[in-house]
Amino acid sequence: MTPTGLAAARKHDALPKADALAEALPWLARHRGRTVVIKFGGNAMVDDHLKAAFAEDILFLHHAGLRPVVVHGGGPQINKQLDRLGLDTHFTAGLRVTTDETMDVVRMVLAGQVQRELVGLLNRHGPHAVGMTGEDARLMTAGRAYAEIDGERVDIGRVGEIAGIDPGVVRALLDDGRIPVVSSIARSTDDGDSGVFNVNADTAAAALAAALDAEALMILTDVEGLYRDWPHSDDVISRLTATELDKLLPELASGMIPKMRGCLHAVTHGVRSARVIDGRVRHSVLLEIFTAEGIGTVVVPDDDPAEGTAP
């Protein structure tokens, strides 16, 4: 091939990149200056390639003028550390029984391992990310959560239910051009209790998104979205209103309930849209925000007229 032919071929190969940038332009203009809360979880937390792609997505949002906030848990990493220390893990009604000793491990893993790794990835290209937990500056406060078995409340230890959000410290970081990375640990609402609670990260992300008046909540998970009739069908529901989701909640699999409850809470408390997306797909956050098709399930308020649009 002649040099001229090689140059033409290279230009042709680059056209899809130019098309993708052009497609993103309306979304970039629409979301500039808006806050987006992203819950980091699933395979994206344990696969190095997916972690790196997630960090790139968040940095792209940041440099494109959006205001991303990341909330994370760390179930797999917590399990691994508990096993390493020889501490048993017990679950009651699907919830981890969290003793004071277990809570010490949870706190160490979330704030000292998972968060530090993600902050490090985000800061490879500049001083952008700041790590914090929900206990910092009383960002999150929580009361004791209980499991329910046969109609009876069962104490499961230091597992918390969000009672309040004071988003001032996160707003200050965003206004300073930073990317807050928040571990889902909350301070007790009981002034006589100096301990902290482990809070479901989906729930924490939804509560923070509502408190920040965020444009969107995005929850990464290990499925394509909310299935219409699981396990009998793998047809993904692309869009739901709040009322439609509320009717479906009692029928959902236990693993999807906190995610979809979080979505419902968000869109009924001022967040414009909430999405469950497949974190196993590289650059899933960018695909969901900046392309017309989207790759997950979106939940919108009942009065939202923009069917089929991106968040």
C-alpha cells in the first residue's frame, strides 16, 4: 500500500472515534455542571481491568464538566479479610451479622483498602480525588438496622439504616473541583454510642444523591439491568416509572431489592433519574451517559416526559 493509502486507511479507522465524540456532544452540553452519584460495586471492584476503566470513566466525567461523586462498599474484600483473620461470617435474612470485631475489619477494608486503591487510580492524572467515609463531618448518620424473621426483629449488630445526610462537606469538595470517594460507613445517631455502622452502599448512594439534588444516580452491578421475569426470562426492562417500580418491588430477587429501593428513593426525592447498569462492561458509565441506547434499566419520576433519553 502506498503512503497515501496508509494515511487514508488510518483516517478511516479513526472515524468511529470521531462519531462517538460527536454523539456525546449533546449529552456533554446537557450535563455540564450537574452532579452524578455513582455506586461502585460488583465485578468492577475486583477485576483490575474494569477498575481501571471505571476510574477513566469518572475522570472523563470530571474533565467534561460534570461533578461525579463515588460511593462504594466492599463485600468481596471484607469476606477475604475476615477469612484471612479466621473470623466467621454469618448472615441473617441475607444481612451480614456485624459484631464490634467484624466492624473493625469492615472499617479497615473500606477506608484503608478499597477506598485508597480507587483514590490512587483517580489521582494518577492529577490531584482530583479525595477519600472520606460517611462518618467524616457527620456526612451520614444511621440508626441500628434489624433483620426480620417470622415477623420478629433480630439484632444483627453494627448494621445501620440511614437516618440523615449532611452533604455540606461533599458540596465543598465538588465546588473545589474534587471528586469525593465515600465509603459507606455512618456515625451512630445515638450520642452515647461512639461506634459506627456499616451501611448498604446502594442505600447510602441513593440517600446521598437525593441530599445533593443530583441529576442522576448510577448503580453498577453484575447483571444487565432489571429483568422482566427472572429467572424465566433475560429480557431487561429498559425504563420504569417510580410507580411501576414500586409495584414490582415485592416480586424482585433479594439481591436486586436494595438497588431498586435505592433507585426508587432517589427519583421520589428529587433525583432526575436512577440507573442500574452492568459493571462487567468496560466503560459502562460512559456508555450509559453519553450514548442514546444506554445499557441498563432507568427509573424516572412519574411525571418525567422524556421517555428513552439518557439520564
